[in-house]
Amino acid sequence: MMRPMWALMVLLMLPASTVAGDFRVTSATLKEQGSIGHEQVFNGFGCTGSNLSPDLKWEQAPKDVKSFAVTVYDPDAPTGSGWWHWVIFNIPPSVMSLPAGAGQSDGSSAPQGAVQSITDFGQPGYGGPCPPQGDKPHRYIVTVYALKVDQLPLKKEASGAMVGYYLNQNALGKASLTATYGR
């Protein structure tokens, strides 16, 4: 009789993520704390990468999610406010992944209905890493937001900071992956 009670107590003491799982994002091209490859690096500002957005897959999103959003943000950029590398929102709730290249600036590879807004490069779409030469490697935080609204009331001209405000106001949960790049 003691054994089943002990097992039940252990289960109750485990973190919820062990029992129920957590919302998470993964990528075949980006590894947590790994170095970002040439394909994802920006092509400009002295960098010569392919500027291809990484593939992303997310799972175990909170229930009642009505849309998703993805951001790529560099908090180490020498701007005083970081650097928005990719902002895409109004991704339908049935979409649980983005293929490599989904961040093309013309929107042709993004999910139908999704909006890619202005990055700190001054245009929509994915803009890869290109930190200053000789700077320490920068962190690039890829975050998938599970949202409680079907659509954010924003246009493609919205800044990353404005989109970030709405994302944080409407998030049911978020999952992040951080990779690094330096040159």
C-alpha cells in the first residue's frame, strides 16, 4: 500500500513539463547555443551569407491558440535597443512549422495570411546575422509566440518593437531557441 502512494507523491512533485510537456521550438539548422551557419547569415553590410531563414518546428503549444508569431532578435546589437532580424505574425493555428526560406521579403514562402513586418534592416522578411567585425559573438533569439487572438491589428509597416508589444499583450505562451554568430 505504501508503494503506490509513494509513486503518486513523486508524480505530483515532478514539474508540469515532465508530465504534460512544454511548448517548444526546434530547428534542423539551428541548435540551442550552437553557431549559426553561412546559409542563415545576412548578405550585405560586409557579410556574404545566403540570408535564408532557418526551418522551424514547434510543438505542444498551449490549447486555445488562435495564431502564432515568430521573431528573431539580437539583444547584443550595438544600438542600445537590440536588432529585429525577423518579425512574422498572423500565422494560422494549423501551421506548426516554417520551412527554410519562409522569410523571403516578398512573402511568397510565408504561410497564407501571415504578415512579415519591417525589421531593423528597414524592410520585411528575414535578415540574417551580421554583427560588427571583431565583436563578441551575438545571441540570436528565435521565439515562437502562441497567441490568444486570430490576428494582430497591425500592418506590414509595423516596427519590431510595436509587434513585440502586441505579442507580449496577447501571448498564451512562447518558446525560444538561442543560437550565436560572430565574425
